[in-house]
Amino acid sequence: MAKITFVQPDGTEAVVDAATGITVMEAAKLNLIDGVDAECGGACACATCHVYVDDAWSERTGKPSEMEEDMLDFAFDVRETSRLSCQIRVTDELDGLVVRVPEKQF
Amino acid sequence: MSEPKTQLPATDAERIGTNGGVIETDALIIGAGPCGLFAVFELGLLDISCHVIDILDKPGGQCAELYPEKPIYDIPALPVVTGQELTDRLMEQIKPFNPTFHLAERVDELQRQADDRFAVTTDAGTQFLAKVVVIAAGGGSFTPKRPPLDGIEAFEKSSVFYAVRRMEQFAGKDIVIVGGGDSALDWTVNLQPLAKSLTLIHRRDDFRAAPHTVEQMRALVADGKMSLMIGQVTTLHGADGQLSAITVRTKDQGEVQIACNAMLPFFGLTMKLGPVADWGLNVRENLVPVDTEKFETSESRIFAIGDINTYPGKLKLILSGFHEAALMAQQAHRYIYPDRKLLFQYTTSSSSLQKKLGVQ
């Protein structure tokens, strides 16, 4: 179990409990977080679950895989800490994770 | 296997005729995803011939476009199957029924005629007259993604394009192409000789496109024939639908402005309900409500199966869509053969079904 904070572009924060083993995208969908569309349902095939991992956490969430990098080409305003939330799996070590929802998904 | 077409009763061949360029068919299936394909099978068993239309240039829908290599684990009796394999198997399964595919076409208009048939027209101008219509359009039609840049709509069709219909249109232009996949790279290489100037913009110096095309692009850059810029477009400049420049946020040089009068963004496809919303059906939150006996919409003779429909308890599963196709076909049969008694039969034991399948 890990607590994850989703920060909206206007600064609003929502803290959710995420079970170990699910993805950050699933945690967002289960808790009806705005701005995480996940059109393809988590197949790393659409880039509409794009988030920015908080700088303090980006080392622990790791770098995107090659497939995820390719898919990030389809996201908007991609930054250094951009990830597709369907590709971040929740572990106990990620307890306290903070991710920012981008202003727009495609 | 014997020729599938000869397995059809003679009357079927007569029914699939053309009339002044209009294709007449029993059933018109909109969407060639798994549910649309399986609908061909269920309708075929009931002697109902089909034409199938899809906006993609290949059958399979999301399975083929979004996750051809990804495994699916919940197809009954197939513990694991990829999206492409599932598509290939369905194509094999429906072969005996010889459906006609109309790919890379989008259905734009659908109108009920006085005789209760539907006049259907695609964006390519193909016209149909169908006795029943089966909407199996999944998440809607795949359409190019529009970059969320302020004011981009105003430039579309005049300076911003998501596809190239005629290359000559770009002759002598200052072109910017955005993206790193095959479409972006193919058009970079193909339009460069026509363009006054061409800049390819991509967010990183790595490209998903075929290595050969990437090499061609790099050679053009090395020869000074085009520019490659690593960065992301942030602002469009221009007036009255005419683009004059764009601002690019680059990694090394900060914000840079590039003069251009044509931009081609290639950011893949997304699904939009599209013209389905204009066909006079009840639509709720981009889904088409149906009953759970016949999977018919608010309009008789128009069915909706698979991800695009909704009803109490609906699950967006491929297996649910298969079930919906089977029940839909029963009602379609009543419309197409009002005088024929519908006999329930198993493919395992019915010699008439086996004949249709070409296995006898």
C-alpha cells in the first residue's frame, strides 16, 4: 500500500491509497482523478495517462522504457520527469509519491 | 476448402448486386474490430451477407491499431492471444462468408429510405443500400490527434494538416513537420524536394520511424537541404487561418521562432465518436443505448454491438461483444427473411451450417 498525491494544474491535491502491484494510472482511475484519461486502458498504447513525477521521486520511479519513450512522443509538453502513469507500478517504496497531472492530455 | 462463394445459395449472389454504383447488401457493418468481424460470422450462419467498412486501412480495430503485439488473456479457450493473432483468427473464421471490406473509409451519412433500407455514404463517396446496419465502431472512429495548441482550429485545412492528400499542395511552401514516427519521417523525405524549406521538429533526437527513412532524413540534414530541430511547439502565430510562424521550445537554445506557412503534426490517432452522433440515434455519453435481447438501437434495423453500446450491466469486453453479435443476428434475420422460420442449430451437428462453413 502506498499513498499517492495527484496534483492538478491549478494546485489542487488529492491523496489516494494505492494497493501494491497496481499501476499509478489504475490508482488514478479508481479514485476518479481528473486529467488521467488512459484511453487505451493501460496498454502503453495512447499516452493519455501522461504525468510529471515530482523531482523528489523521479529517481525512485525510474526512467521510461524504450516503448514508453516512443509512446511519450504522442504526449503533449513532455518534460524530463514525464512518465506514462500506466507504466509505473506501485510498490511500498513509492509510499508518498507525488505526481502532477499535465494541463492537457491529447 | 472449396470456394466459399459457391456455398452461398444462388439467391444471395443475386441480392448482393450494385444498382447505379450503389452497393446493395443485407447487412452493413460499421467497424472491422473483433465484434464487427464476428458479426460477419453470426450473420453468415443465417444466410445474411455483409459489407464491412472501417476507417483504418486494415481490419482488427483497436486490436490491430493499438495493441497488435499485446497479449489478451480473457478470450474464452484462448489462454493468451495477441491483438493481431485474434484478428487473424477471426479473419480466417469468417472467410467462408466472403464479406467485402471497404477500408480507410469513414461512414459519414446514414438515412432511412421509404422502403426501410438505409442509404449510407462514406467519406470516399461509396454508397450503400442496406437492409440492416450494425454499428460495431468501438471507441468511435480513429482520427488524428490535434496538438492542444491555442487557436490551432483556426489554421486547420488552410495551414495545418493532419494528412497529405495531394503533395503538390505543399510545393514552394515553408513546411514544418512535427513528430518522430513513420508518418512524420515519410512525409519529411517525400515533401522535402517540393518544399521551399522544411523543418522537422521532434521532442528528442531518437525516432521510432523505420531506420532507413531516418537515415534518409539525416542525410538531407547533413546536405543542408532541411533542418532538424529538437524541441516542442508551444505557440502558433498568424492571422485569418494563415500560419506565419511557430514558437518552438528547444532544449539548447531556449525559445526559437520559425517562419512557416504549413504545419503537419503527426501525433498518432485517437478515437472520437464522430458522425455516429448525427444519425438520429439516441446517444448517451458517446455510447449508443441498446436493448439486451436484440442489441437494437432506438432506431429499428440499426444495431449496436461491442464497446460502442451501453445497457445495464454492460462490460466492455470482447467476449461480451461476441455474444451481442449472436443475438443481434437473430433479429437481423427476422428483418431480412420475414417469412423464414428461424431454426436454432449447432455448428457441431447441423449439416446445413457445416455446408455454409464449407466443412462438409
